[in-house]
Amino acid sequence: NFSKAFLPATRGGSMDAPLVLTKRIDPKEVDGESHNVDACDHYPLRVYLGGLEYANPKDISKEIDNVDSRLGSPAQYEGIMFTHDTTDISAGPHVSSYNTIKSMSDKLDAQLELGRIIRAVDESDLAERILKTHFLRDIMGNLNSFSKQKLRCTKCGAKYRRMPLAGKCTVCGNSLNATIYEGSIKKYLEPSIRMCEEYDISEYTRQRVEVLNLFIKSTFGEPPQEQLDLSSFM
């Protein structure tokens, strides 16, 4: 009950399709990440002592029996043990918190709160990693795309590299819309500024956030301020 006619024509459409079947699995041909599975029924004392000494994980990994060390021998198929019993191997949360927590701001707060609770996690280091590997890259990438974006006609779908002199679509005369909006660039700016204020972020990362904030203000201008009258202070 399978046909190639059901596969998407886009790139990667056949990536996970069962186009080739094999009756024999060679563990050496499987993705290397699957070889990093522990096969022992307990961890030696050296592993725990190495944790106290902050030893290099690569040195400690030699003390642990895993699938990678069994490749090429009959033990690669059998005798793979586990350290703890369970009544159900699929036991655990049925729905991830990533799905139950709706807004990005709440997800960020939950992640930082979890880092604060776990003693092995430095919450300031966690916040800086979020900034450097996610937020700042997203802001800079969207800013770069904004400067090179195309304009699209909402009626006929025509695309333009820059705004025509007529200020509208030259094909149908309809208005043109941008493909990247101000909100998509600013969505991580406020959380980034807040993390710099609440956590011990390095001066270099703080300055990167400040420079991006200044660049965004120079591009889009200051947000409009509400005009207050005397009755607002009475």
C-alpha cells in the first residue's frame, strides 16, 4: 500500500520514505550517534570519582562499556544491559512542556527557572548560551534578511527586488507587502535585554545586545509614546 506518487516533490520529500529495504542490519552502517549507547549494568566507581575531579569526559568514557566498543563482534547484537528496571519502557510524560506552554516568553522563563532549580546548572551561563546560540543569531539573521527582502503583490503574487517608483504593483496596480516584518526582528529583543539585566552576562554579550538595540532603533525609529494630559496625574 505504497506508491512514489504520494511523496512530496519538494527537496527532502523522499528522505524518510522506505525506498530501500534490507533484511540484514550492520551496526557499522547505522548513524554513529546510535553507537553512543551504554551497554553496562552498572557504572564503575571511576566514573563517579571523575565527576568529582571534573575529569575530561573523553577520558572517562573509556571506562564505560557501550555499543561503539562492541562493533565487529557478536556482542554488538546481544548482551546489551541496562542500569535500572522499569515496569514500562515508554513510561514518561505523554506531552512535552514545549507543547503545553504556549508563549515563547513563558517557555523561556520555564527554562531559566529549571536551570535555577538544578544545582549542576549555572543559570547565568544558561542565559548567555541562549543569547549567543539562539536570540542574537535570530535577530542578526532577520535584520540581514530585512535589508535584502523582496516585496510581494497581495493580489497577483508578483515579486519585486525593490519598491517601484509608482509605489504599487506594476502588473495589477495593487499594493505591495513586505515579506519580513518589524515584529519578527524585535520578538527576541526585549527578552534579550531582560536577561542582560537579571543575569550575570559577560560584558561582550551585553554590548552585542546594546549594539543590536541601537541598530534596530535607527532602522525602525523609537516606538510611539502615548501623549498624556494633566488628568492622568490627578
